[in-house]
Amino acid sequence: MEIAIVVSNFTYAILGALLTILFMVFGYKILDWITPFDTSKQLGEGNIAIGMVIGSMFVGLGIAVGLVVGLGLY
């Protein structure tokens, strides 16, 4: 196996992980902006419904970006 392929796949996976984290942060900020309440405060108070919404949003974004990264590997 060529080392160049391994290095390029590893670099692509790292960039994909960073992109996923960036999209998750932006998604959280957009959700916080469009809701009429403070999302961070609700999470701090233990609001389970908000936690489930944010968790499912992160899982959805992770799956979508993970598929893009996975399909881009050699």
C-alpha cells in the first residue's frame, strides 16, 4: 500500500472531522438564534426536550458529513 494514499486519506478524514465540528457549532448557533428562548439556559436547567433536539441535530449532521467524508476516501 502506498504511503501517499494513507496520508491523503488521513488528511481528508481529519479535515472532515473539523468540518463536522464546525457545522455542529453553526447549527447550534442557528438553532439558538431562531428559538424564542435561551437554549444554553434551558440545557443548564435540565430541559430534556431541548437536549434531545440538540442531540438529534448533532447525530444528523454527523451522519451527513460522515457519509461525505467516507465516500471521498479512496
